[in-house]
Amino acid sequence: MQCSTDQGATWSPTSFIVASAGPHRITSWSRQEMLEFVLPLLFGFLVLYLLSVRFRRTRRDGEPPLVNGWIPFLGKALEFRKNAHGFLAAHKEKHGDVFTVLIAGKYMTFIMNPLLYPYIIKHGKQLDFHEFSDQVAPLTFGYPPVRSGKFPGMDEHIQRSFRLLQGDNLDNLTECMMGNLMLVFQQDYMDGESEWRTESMYQFCNSVMFEATFLTMYGKPAHTNRHSGIVTLRQDFVKFDTMFPLLIARIPISLLGGTKTIRDKLINYFHPQRMSTWSNTSGFIKERAALFEQYDCMGDVDKAAHHFAILWASVGNTVPATFWAMYYLVTHPEALAVVREEIHCVLKVSGLEADHNRDVTFTREQLDSLLYLESSINESLRLSSASMNIRVAQEDFSLRLEGERSIGVRKGDIISLYPQSMHMDPEIYENPEMYKFDRYVEDGKEKTDFYKDGQKLKYYRMPFGSGSTKCPGRYFAVNEIKQFLSLLLLHFDMEVVEGQEPCSLDSSRAGLGILLPATDVQIHYRPRQA
């Protein structure tokens, strides 16, 4: 077996062994020594392969088509990670809209027809998400499992606290976020100079959104408006986030170089003693902090780890979502012009004008009225989201689908919805690869009618999950992006530096939310003149 390297050479198992021995060892190895080294390796691989064949799962009557792959334990994990959308599309064409695949030791049954989604989402006790999250989140963020019995009632209180990110509670968050966005924009990017400047777009979005979100959620330090260590915190967060897919895959953090040291440093930033000195902390974080204080068995480091997990939940997907929303607008001038005019019109209706020397405030109602802005954001989410909605089977049972159709499911199997396949379905979305900023607008209101096989879809856009596992902070996240873009279009001119290739998606994080750009994009920007 040979495969190409980045340098255009070829690689094989024996060439690696010889090369790794060093130039002075190549001539000293006899054929006998080579065989003594290679044969045990080949024998080991053969034993693993035979064991996997002997004990591999076989399909039972009533179960979906089964794809095991030939690599023990990994199954089809490498192919899935390389191009999840293409992998699933190929197997859908071969096996139909329901099939099971072995991926990294887990048997995952993919439901590829969005008309079948309601049958999965409405299921109760037999399909559960918490088993997966209870195993993965503590390992990833470094806190003890909430449902272990050590913290009775904590999970229910945590779930109730999410109400502080929704409804009327959004008003305070929206107002606070707007002020923090203006603070960062004015102090870092609006210094009165009108010359064009060059910046990396993702870094621009990350710098502004990370700090503004942090200030909104956790508050400000004593005697100043900004945290002095925010740049280092953001840089450490990016390093941790780079390893996030491996942590979710349950790779021990001890095998990931300095990741544990970085995580410990991030956790320490949220030590309760330090947080107690911050002001203007959101009600959401205050309630969680008060809840943790009720449990004497929860140490300060564990409390800090929970707060760190919320930081990841707040910015881990919001920053790349903001990037894509900005990228598609800046690279589509006609869309940018319509959205900018809509923002100006909303201000005029309220008796306001865009004043570059004065703070602009948008209420939640005003943000909700920005129809084309919201459509443009939803369209960028459709194109960039690659989340995986999963449920874990709690027992062997027959999962009823449409009509008389049902499939056999085994305890421990993962039932997965992969909405990116729906988002890119040409039957649901005409020219799905194309960015169409007004795709979700029809007759002056939000378009909600999308069809598959002639039937109206209940679920047609799912960047935030589904059912009881739907992201509780989704309204705040969309509002943040609206606020960022509104201020950006009001206060800045911007254009993409010429000569760059169109930005593509980095598919290595498929299944985890919003995909990052494969490369950053250079932009020119300048403060708009009055």
C-alpha cells in the first residue's frame, strides 16, 4: 500500500521503518533483521483483523443495512471525518435513507430523510441524549459528572437556569451586549483614522465577539471596563478549541501534549474568588454561581470548570457563525446593500439616524424586525453548520417510523440526524451550494414552507439541534450576530482583498456545530465617514 505525502513522494510501511531508523542504520539492517522487526507488526495487525472479523457485529432481521468497515474499532471513522457529507450521501444512495455505520467503536444509525426526523425527536425514554453528554462533557471540561448522585438536584437546577437566556431576560442581555460591542469597536477599531486597514476576517470577528460576549456573560473587573488578560485568555481558548474534536472523541487529555496545562489555565481564570470581584455579571452566570455554592462537596476548581464550559458554549460556535455571516455579506455586495439599507430604515422609523459619533442601541424588537438580516444569517448558518443531533438507545427496541415502517435498534446504539445533508438537498433548497441572502423571505415575511417528496417539512433548518437538546442559548447567539453585523454595517466600509481564493469549509469538525474556515480571509476596512 502506498499513498502520496504533501511533498509528492510516496509512503509505505517499510519505507517509514527504514527512514525512521536514520541514515546510518539503513545499511546496517540485514534482511533477517528487517523481517524480525516487520513480521511481528504484520502478525499483530492480522490478529486484530481476524478478531474484528470474528466478533464484528452482524445485521439482524429488521435492522437497517450495516456498514462495518475493515479497520477494527475505527470502522469508517476516517472516511467520515474526511468528508462527512459526501460519505453519508454515498451510503444513502447505496443503502437508502436509514443505515448503521461503525464509527470509532460506536454503531451509529443515520436517519437521512428529514420527513422522518419527527419520529426521532419526539421519542422519550428509549432515546436519550444525556447519557452521551454526561460522559463527554466532564472529560472535556474537567468537572465531575453532574448526574453521578454526588450533586442531587443540580441537573434540574442547571436546566432551569437556561430560562435566563430566553424570553424577557433577553432584553438585558441584548442591551448589555450592544454596549460591550460598541466598547470594543470604538476602542480597538474606531480611533478616528479614516485610512483603509488590513485585517484577517476571522481574527477580527474573534477579537470582537469573544471579548464582548465574555463581558456580557461574566461581567467586568473592578475599576475598569475591560479584562487585562483577555488577549491571552482568547489565545489559550483557541489552543484548547483546536483539540476539542479529539477530546469529544474521548482521546485522553494526557495524550494531547500541553492541552491539560492550557485547560487548567483557562479554568483557573474562573476561580470563584476572582469572579467575586467582577461587576455587571449576567443573571445567568450569577444563578449558576449561587447554585454551585449550595454544594459543599463541589470544590472551587470544579465550579470554575463549569464556568469555563459555559464560555465554550457561548463562543465556540458563535464566533465561526459570525465569521460566515460577515463573509457572505462582504463577498455579496448586493446583499450587503439591502441589509445595510434595512438597518438604516429601522433606525429612521425609531426617529434615529446612524451617527458615527454616538452610540447606537437596538432593542430586541428592532432586531426581530430585521427580516433580511435574519435571513442572511440563517442562510450562512445553513451553509456552514454541520452539527449532529444524537440520541442513545436505552434498550433493544423497535423504532417506529412512518406508517408501518420500523427498524430494530440495539441498546447503546446512537441514532443520528445529520442536518447538513438536509441543508444541501437540492429538492429542499434550489441551488443549495449557492448563497442566497433572501432565501428565507417571502412576501415580506419569513419563509417557512419547504418541501421534501411533496410534503411540507416540520424541520428544514437545524443549526442549533432539536427537541429537548436544542441549544438553550440560540436566541442570544442570533441576537449577538445581528448586533455585530448591524454595528459593522453602520460604522465600517469593508471589502475583501483581491486575489484570494473563495473561502472553503474545514470539514475536520464535522458533527460538532459550525465549521471553521479552511483559511482566513484578508479584508480592508475603515470607519465610515459621517
